[in-house]
Amino acid sequence: MRNWKKIVGMLLIMAVWLGLMWRLSTENGTETLKDSMRFARKFGAWIYGEPTAAQLDHLNLVLRKMAHVFLYAVFGGMLAVFWQLLLHKVWRILGAIGCSTAIAFLDELQKIPIAGRHFDASESMLNAVSAAVVILIYFGIVRCVSRWRQNRQAAKIQ
């Protein structure tokens, strides 16, 4: 029997996280650049002391990519837990990866009409891969723990 309270709880948590991701994704290009450059200047001052414009531009790009990886890695973890609660066996892995890939693609697609934003296939792939890596790690750990428990149980029986 499935624990519907946990499933609904995960849906609510994922909805809040998706709301945050949607909010960041729908900012206009000028605003999002201002926000990320503010962080780049802070990190640049900490790393370089007095960074050049080229260093700030590079740092800004790296920070933006890291934000994508972070947001989708966390989302991938949430999807893994949700699909584990919902389904059994390999279908949960396929469901989680399929869902994260679709959302990553739609996230980039919805940027097209926003001023200063555009569809970027490489960011869509980065998002999907970030989520998929966490999903695979999660289910790998679940599998190892399950085998360890089975071996422990078998050892107790003998």
C-alpha cells in the first residue's frame, strides 16, 4: 500500500521548488543579468581581489551554469523520491528521468517570448543531465542499501 500522505507531501514540495524555478526562469534578460552580475562581482572580489571585466564575465557565466545544475539536481532528487513512492522497479527511474527531461525542455521553451531570453538547447541538456545524474545516484544508493539489507537478513537466517 502506498503512503499517499508522503506522495502528496512530495508533490507540494516539488510544486514550491518548480515555482521558484519558474520565477527565476521567467525574469527578463536584463534583470537576470543584473542579478547574476551582482553575485559575480561579490565572488570576483573574493577570488581575484580586483577582477577584470573579462574575469567577471567568465565568473558570471560559470555561476549561471552552476545555478542550473543546482536547481535541477535538487529537483532530480525530489523526483527520485516521488517516483520511488509512486512506482516499483525500473519504471520509477524511467518516470523520474522522463519527467525531469520534459520539464527541462519546457523550461527553456517558455523563455522564447521573454525579452532578453532565448531557447538554449545546451542549457536544456545541462538541466536534464543534472537531474538524471542525481536520480541515478539516488536509485543506485537505494539498490545498494536494499542488497545490503537482504544479505544481512540472509546471514541472520543461517
